[in-house]
Amino acid sequence: MLLEVRAVSKHFGGIRAVEDITFSLKQGIILSIIGPNGAGKTTLFNCLTGFMKPTRGNIIFSGTTISDLPADRINRLGISRTFQNIRLFKGMSVIENVMVAQHAKIRSGLLPIIAHSPSFRSEEASVRQTAFEYLAFLGLESSAEQGAGNLPYGAQRRLEIARALASEPQLILLDEPSAGMNPLETDEMMATIRKIREMGKTIILIEHDMKFVMGISDRIIVLDHGVKIAEGAPQEVKDNPLVIEAYLGKETH
Amino acid sequence: MNSAIIKTLLRSGIISLWSALLFLPFKGLQAAGILFILLFLALLLITLTSRLSGHVVSRADIVQKQVAQLIPSNSLYLLLLVLPALTMPLFSRNYMLDVAVLSGIYIILALALNVVVGFTGLLNLGFVAYYAIGAYSFALLNTRLGLGFWSALPLSVVITTAAGFVFAAPALRLKGDYLALVTLGFGEIVRITLNNWDSFTKGPNGISGIDAPFFFGISLAPLSSFYYLVLFFVVLAVIVIRRVHASKIGRAWIALREDEIAASAMGIRSTQYKLYAVSFGAFWAGLAGCLFAAKMRFISPESFTFMESVLILSMVILGGLGSIAGVIVGAVILVALPEALRDIQMYRMLALGAGIVLLMIFRPQGLFRGSSASRS
């Protein structure tokens, strides 16, 4: 198992944002987490990536317990993420955003940097080259030198994914990758996510667009009020009465 | 009459009224009135012309880009700057050189503060503390232990860097305004300690009799020689800071400034890189302190007041946060301008304040817009 989540809870005072969630994930799977607003999806993401410490429970990522580690450490272990409210480095150029993500791989220390040694220069060149390849993968190569803050909305979402990929994670967490996109862009995003899986990555995504979720997921977990109410293949989840109830309300007659 | 015109009139009126009121106690009613009328008309004119020919701010950016295109390549550009700087002592008087040496010291200080505030986004209001620690370490090592310039300098710089590290380690738990207040306190603590520790620092009397530097037996005491010493360190600082800026370290600093959460999601250890930035800044500030002590041959706590921190910060903001070229220009302007305009020197702080407020209104990013990390 690549990822094991064991009885994870996250409470804020009296509010149980996430309650006793358990699931595990094999490599190369696309898992979607769905649920109504306020179901605890993003809180779960924050626990998985180290931005919040679970109140209870354990998260084990390829053999290492990560529930107590800081976010930067978890990223270096191989989990990368995007954010629901896009968080780009707006003052930097598009390609620099992707270069930042390769931070942990760069070996050159202070002295080679100051001396501009050949090893530093070739490393910098390869970092730039790799960044450019990730931009090309998401169709952003023509805006590489533009300011990241000037990109249109859809392109900013794609840049966040390029940046997350550039830190070369095994597991990538996408928080509403198709939010605010038009149908054409959404289709492209689905194709992109499939290609990311073909690169051997495991993907967890939060998404509200049901067509998107049903079309792309291998497995789906449904959260409601912080509790897991269903888990399974898309068709199973779709027919689950609990899920229908959570989304549409209970039949009363 | 539409609302845009009323808004323009009101804006120009308030800005010029405010500037006139500032000058009222110093120059009397008549001068303040003239200033008000002139400023009001000038502001109206600027707004009108900018309506006709695009925005002032964007126009200034275009000018900056055009200038940048004229500069053929980085190395040649550096040579163009260094050549007049190298020949300066041949044709200028001692007074000019004195101003140039002082500018050089402030350029190093402003570049150092720019690493902390401009690149990493950690507001520091007590930066003069590192300048003071550098100067006093140098002076004490020299007068008490008899160490020469070239052995006291690296030692003092190491002491200042260590001081930067030790102070920053607990302070970096704070963010934004809180951090700024703590740094302000740190600056004052250092100055008051230097002022009161009579047995060690000789208190307000200061330390005199600091040796002038030697270079292979040649005294660097004459201004023209000392000028070259400062020039060497300025060029060194520019090259080193530029290179660090265009590396993974510089990118990490800027990423932390832009969005700390996203930076840590990308695997950047935020505390470590903030510590790097503060220590790196302290390193250069300490070096500037040594140069200051070696030039003046006498230092006292009076040279390291809060106003000095404000002056260095003003240089960084005036030039443009995060822009190395801008910071150099800012430092030169703020050292040279009061010298050139001796008559209004008593209004230096007043003019500085008014100038920065005007800058914030019309060009909040400073004279030069800071470029991002690794534009190679």
C-alpha cells in the first residue's frame, strides 16, 4: 500500500471536521473524494499534506508515519498538492514557479553558487529544462517567461499542477482541479490527469463535477459531515442510497 | 462635471494641501501657499497627461524596459558602471570622494537589507544593529587586541553573522508587524547596550584611535585609496548577492515572500531559509560596519540610532523592493541628495517622509520594479 489512513480525526474545538476516517490506496490509482460543502474534504487534504495535525489517528505513506511531520518534509517524502484557492508565487515568472518546486533536488550549495562553478551552471540549466518540460506537458510553454499572476484562471490551475508535478511526487493531491473551468477545459483536464497516472503517479482529487468524477476515478470516497459514508467503484457509489440521501436529502413519502 | 474629474481635483487638492501643511512651520505661510499652488497644478497636469497617454506607472515601466534593452549584456553593463567608478579619484576632489565612500557603505547596507526585506519579505526596523555590531567588533578587535584590518574584518563579519543568526532564531517565530516590532526593539537594545557598557565600549564617548587599513604595506588611509577599498567590496557584494539571488536560495526566499504556505508545500524549509536570509544580510551589514569604523577611525553609539535604520529602509523602498539596481540608485540618491542640497539639509527627514509618501501614491513598487529570481 502506498498510503494508509488509519482512523484519522480532526476536531476544531467542538466541531468534528473529520471523524474516524480509514482508507488505503494502491499505487497508480485515481481516488476521488466527494461530498457536499463542509464535508471535511479539504481538511482531510490538509492532514495528508502536513498543514494540519490530525487530532487522532495515523497516516502512513510508503512505510513512514507522516501524521506528525511538517509540510515541507512530507513534500520531500513524495506527496505534492495543489490548492483550492490557487496559491501561485504571483511575483515570479511562470517557469520560476516550476523551478521553485525542484528546490529539494538541487545539490549545489552556497560556494558553487557564488563561484558560478560549472556544476552549478549545468545543474541550473537542467532545472530550467525540466521546468520547461513540465510546462510543455500542461501546454504552458509559450507563457514560460510571463508573470504567473498575469495568467488567465484556467492556465493558473494548470500551472499549479505543473508545479506540483515538478517536485516529483509519488502521490499528487488535486483540490478541485476543474473548478471554474469551461466544459472544453474540463475535458482537457481529465485527459491531463489520465496522462499523469500513466507517468506512474497516484492521484487523489477533490471534485464537485460529477461527470468528471465518474469519468475518471478508479475509486470514490464519499464524505458527509466529516464521516466516510461510502467507498467503492464509481457505479457502486452512484447507486448507494446513503450517498443519494447526502446529496439530495431523504425521501419523505 | 463627472465624478472622475471631481475625484482628480479632490486627490490633487488633498495631496498638495498635506505637503503644504508639512512645510508651513518651517517656511511660513507664503512659501507654503506657493508650494500648494505649484503642487496642485503639477498634480493636475500629471493626471491629465497620463489620461491622454496611458498611465504614468505603466509608462515608467516601459521606460525601464527600454533602458534594460539598451544594455547589451550583463558583463558589459557591469564594465560600463565600473569604468567611471574606477577612474573617479583621478578627477574628483576629496569632498566628492568622501560622499562616494559614504555612498558605497550605504549601498552595501541597503543591498543587505534588501535581501531580508525585499527578497524574503521580513520587515526589519532595527537593521542598524548589525551595522553597529560589525563596527564595534572591528573597533574593539583593533584597539584592544591590536588586530589589523584584514584579520579584524573577517572576524567581525563572522561575529555579526552569528549575532544575526542568534537573534533571528527565536524572533522568526513571529510574522509581519510583530516581527518588525521585535527587530525595532533589537536595534534599540544594541544601541543602548553600547551606550551604557562603559567598561567595554567606553559608552557615549565612543572608541577612537582605530587604525587605518593597510594593503601589502601601503596605507589605505588617503581617501582615494580607501575609495578603492570600498569600491572593491561594493562590487563584491553586488556580484555575490546577484548570484545567490539567481539560485535555488534566492528562489526559495522569493517563494517565501510570495506565499509561505505554497513554499512549504513545495518542500522549502521556511525557518531555515529565513535564517539564511537574516544571517546573509547581517554578514554584509557587518562588513559595512567594519568599513565605516575603518574610515571614521572613531565610532560612537550616536551613529547607530533608529533614524539610521529608517534611512536604510528608505533607500530600499525608494529604489524598489527586491531590485538590486534600484537599491543602489536609492542609496546613492539618499546619501548624495542632502549633500548636494546643503541648504535644505535640516529638512532631510521631512523631505524623505514626503517623498516616500508621494512615491507610495504614484509608484508603490519603487523607482525600479524588482525582477523575480533567476532571470539569467
